[in-house]
Amino acid sequence: MNKRLSTITAFSTLVLASGCGTSGINGTTSDNDLGKRHTRGLCTISSTALAPATGRIADFSSVGGVGGQENTIPAKIVTYGLPKPLDPALHSYTTTGGHLNFKINAPATSSPQLLGTLLQFDSCIDASAFTGVEFTVSGAFSGCSLVYATGDVEHEDVTKSSTFASGPEGSYVPQHKIAAEDLSTTPRTIKLPFANTDIRGNPPTPLDPAKLIFTLWQFIVPVAADGGSDSPPCSANLTIGDIKFYR
């Protein structure tokens, strides 16, 4: 995934740009790294796996991981923060009881912030037999906004990505907005189709479900008002489960 991530303004909010955004991992990108990234490049027959027939993406059956069962997709959990590297005190996650829980307590600053948690697939995934992704979610958040995205190689910036990518510079994935008022302590199933997203990606083309590389939940913390004294922090405690592709 990419080592840097830029932002754009769309629908009066910041959205994920320039790749899928594991740029919260500390470190910089060298020219040698760039060459290595480009050798991974496109989704090919050898680098693509079919989505499980059950559609199951993750069951979080292993501590700190997404699972490992035959009916799940090999992947790893990645968290990131921008423009500064992620501070674990501001954004953390656990996997317990078959669920992914993440907590955020991030004060607003003079710059907008992106705080994300994603499942980065070990290979390209062909989910073209499915309509979209569904998951259960419970909890609450405030002081920020939340978007969900399923990522494909064609919306991943090839100039910055360290995973599979074929998108032009400045690429970013289409996204769905999730409203705070729609969540509660009772788990709710949300179904989000590959098509008809709230925020179009760049390039402005549909997501390609035959070339998927991650799923993502990203919080967008706005700029602090009046020097920050009147701005509440971004506070979130969400539990995600039963992540799968649906027909």
C-alpha cells in the first residue's frame, strides 16, 4: 500500500486520495522501494484469487488478525494516520470474539486528519460474482465523519503504491459515507454495493470487483475552529463483524 496519501475536497469533506492509504506506517519511500513496488503492479492470473463461495472476507478468529480459515481471505490489518504518522494513543484496534473493534480519541488540529483501519488483502481478489460488501457495525462516533471503501487496483496510485496498482497519479477509490446517527449499541448490518457510491473516485470510473485489494474504514477529523478551544475531539468506539461479499 502507499507510503503517502494526499487529500482532496469533495462533497464538503476530505476523502481518501492517492491510493488506499497505509501511509500511517512510519518511514519514507526510497527509489529502490519504488522499483520494488512497481514489480508487483497489476493483478494477473497468478496474483488473483477468487473470493470464497461464501463471500466471507474476515472472521477475526485469531488474536490481532483477520482469521486464517479456509473460508476467509488472507489479509492483514493496517492502521494509519495523516498528515502525521499514527499515534497508537489516538487510534487503536483489537480483535476479540470474532469482531474488529477500533477506538479513536483524536483532538482537532490546525490541519485536517485522516485516521483509518483497513484489511489489506495478500493478493488481488476477484469478487465479480458478488454485488458488494456487507458488515455489521455497532457503537458510536462524534467530532468527525466516517467513510467506507472497497479498493481496487485501478483506483490505486501506481506512483506511490507498495501493493498492486494500475491507477494514474492522484488516484483514489470511490467511497460510501456512514452517518453517526445511523449507528447504535445494537449491531446493524450495512450493505454497500460496488456501484453507486456517495463519493466518486479518481479516475471517475466504477470499481472493478474482479481486482479488489482492500476494505477500509476511515475517519476524517476537520480543522480545529478558533484555535481548537471550541472543537471537540474525534471520538469513536466501533465494532465491526461479519465482513463478507454479498450477491
